[in-house]
Amino acid sequence: MTTEPTPQNDPGAFPANIQEEIAALLLTKDEELKKAVGLVRPEYFTNPPLQDIIRILLAYFEQYRCCPPRDHIQTQLDDLKDQRWAELRSEMLTVLYDVAAALPLEYSSDRLGKFCRYQATQKAILDCASLLSKKQDYPGIVRLITGAAGTEPKEAKNERELDSICAADVVEEEMEWFWHNTFPKAKLSLLVGKPGSGKSFFTMMMAARVSSGADFPTHSNRPVDRGQVLILQTEDGWADTCKKRLRWEGADQSRIHFLTGTKDRQGNTYPVDLSTDLKQVRQKMSELGDVKLIIVDPLSAYVGISAKMDSHQEREVRLALGPLMAFIEQERVAVVGIMHMNKNQMADALYRISGSAAWSQVPRVIWTIAKDREDPELRHFLIMKNNTVPEVEKREAEFVFRIQENHIVLAPDVQPIGLAEAVGPETPEDARERRGKLKTALTFLEDQKAKGTRELSAREVKQAYPEIGDNTWKQARRKMKVRTAQRMDGWWWLF
């Protein structure tokens, strides 16, 4: 470690290697950057690329209150290359690597404070001399000296101007729909539900129909805006699950693209962070052209990664979603994020979304898929939040479907259930009724076994007991060890 400098006696007491050590300290320790943000100025560093690194650090910290990831620094430096003279291009990354070489750091942050105070004082002295010679601005001199000493009032630090827009200057616009009255363009929408409810299957159906131009299930008279689809997916395999589902739905697979991560110059890969990697996403969209839909499954796995966001903290979730919301608005693309439900059945439907309440407050439209309690083959597609259409149109957009032979097939003869019934707890009355139906089904099968019945037509049994659903019969058959077989004339139960 270099001998401790004495700034008062040696104007060159902080050589390049110490400045690089200080930059490394700021690059890796949020708490040090937080303490130094009022002290550090890019001009305090003698190397122009090092000044660029510090400028990037401060800009990122001002927005996200944490250190930026290394790939963010490299990307920003790459952007600066085109704006600087040729001699500086290779030097930029050389300095970044020198900063990285200063790790690990084993000294206190005292050197950081002394360095910043020394540089600030030197600059303040020069500026004071300028003020005295030009206009004798004594209040300005006081501000310079107190600022260099770190005693300026808090309200004077990081002063910003307020942006505003007059309501008269805002241009009204109608909501644009990607799927009419269901999923909008230029907005973030959510699809939530319990595990196994069919959320991922549903979004693969959407991706397939956008890629091929096939109609959405509820609007055969409204052509789909055909285009490219981007998918961020962590929970299902691309080869063994997603690709099969796309094929089943007749997708044009050349128009569907899985975003697998980002890569730095050393070949290290990182997960996509939709809070910080939007420039790369925008570049991919520009390369492909005509991107209509982005699917994020689950949304919580792709935002706030670099900032180590706590998904249960409202402020952190809102900060992480902010850049994504602005991006969606600018690109006019439909984004559907999948979220899971928590186990609190007593909570209001919107508070069943796992994590902070901000997950339900920020998106404009939220849908849920819920299995029917009587017949789990049926899935209810229900609105949880939509502030953009009248109540009647909300209900008209709901529907019931089943996954049949690997396709989503509408069940137009079944009315969607209420949201409370779909995601809320089962009432005592419903539980008693369900148990009563199960007891009736078990008694019937026991009687048939006692009579020596060898087989029964499933159609005839259901006609005799129309009030008992398929799920109840399935439970009863499992308890009584009754098998099923499909024949030319339908399904049969074998004792």
C-alpha cells in the first residue's frame, strides 16, 4: 500500500494508482459511494477515462441508489468511444481494467475523504481567486469554501429543476389494444394465478398466434397484428416445454425469440435485467423489427436484479419497474408479465399477488386464470384490474376454456365464475355441498360393485347425476379403484 500522502504539502500527493483505488472502492461498495456522493467530482481525477468512470458511477447512483454492474460501465464507455478522439479509445478500457486490478480493497475510506477534500479545496482556492479578481463575489466565495469543507447546507446539494407539463399541452389519445379489451399496447399487463393453472401455456398460445397471425380465441373477427415475439422464461425449458407448446399452436417459430441473457467482453453471462438492460432489448427489437409482444415469465425474476431489489418493498419495486414502464410507453409494445399468487386466501384478489402491493398497483391491466373447483379441466379467464374499459365490457372479455389435445379450446356454454369464488376461500356451505356430492358418488360406486357390475357408460352415469361434476367423480373413482377406458361410443368405467 502506498505511504499516506500529505495533501497540504504535496499538490501531487494523490497519484494515478491511488485515484484508481478510490474508483474501485466506489465501484464495489454501495455504502462508500453513498457517503462520497456529495464529495466526489469527476474533475478531481486526472485521467480523462477515469473521470468518465466516476461520471457514470454518479449518474447511475443518483437514479438507482446503488453501484452499477460492471457491464453497465463497459456499455457506457463503449458509447463514449465514438464521441472521443482515437488516442482515448483503448485507454478507456485499460483504465477500467486497472481499476478492477485494485481489488480486493483492504484499507479504510479515510483516504477517499481526504482525497476529495484536498481536490475540492484546491479547486475552491482557484475559483475564489477568479471571483475576487473579476467581481468580488463574496457570497460565492463563501459557498465555494463551505462546499469544499463539506459544510454546505443539505438543501444546496444535488439541486434539481422541477419538470412539469400543462394539461392543455397534453394530447388526448385512445387506448390501443393488442388483444381487444384484454391486453393493451404500450402498457404493462399481468397474468397471475396459482401454479399449474395454465398461465405459461396461455402465453405460449398468445406468442404462437401473434407469430402466425391467427385469431385470438375471443375475437375471430378482429385480425391479430402479426409480428415478432420476445420471450423471457425461467421456469419452463425452451426445448422440452416451450417449443412443443408453440408447435402445438401452429407458431411461426422463426418469429419467436428467447432472450437468454447478456454477455460481457470476457464471455461472462448474466440474466437480463429489465431495469438496466433495456438498451440491449431495444437494440434487439431494432434488429428484428416489428416486435409486437414481450412475455416475461415470471416478471419478478427480470427486474431489479442489479440493485438486488427486495420484491416485498413497495418503493424498491416501483423504482425497478420505472425504467421498464417508460420503455414500454416509448416502444408502443405489449408486455405481458406472469406473477404467482400467495397463499393468503382471505386477502382481496389484488393482494394475492406475491410480493409488494406495487406489483398490482403499477400495471394497468391484470388477469387471472383459475381452475374450476368442480371440473379442474375448465379454466376461468377473469379480470382482476382494468381501469380503461366500462364494467360491462370487462365482463364480456372474460371466458372459460379447457386445454384439450394440447390446444386452448373455448367452453362457450360455461359461464365464468366470480373473482371472489375463483381466488377466495371455499365457503362452509360449498364445502358441505362438495362433501355431500362426493358421498353420493362413492355410495353409487359401492352399490355397483356390490351388484357385481363390471362396466358402466360414463355418459349414462353423468346423465343420471347431472349435479355431480367430473372432478368429484374422478375423486370417487380413485378411492374405489375404478379404471376408465375410451371406446368408439365414449368413455366407460371398469370395476
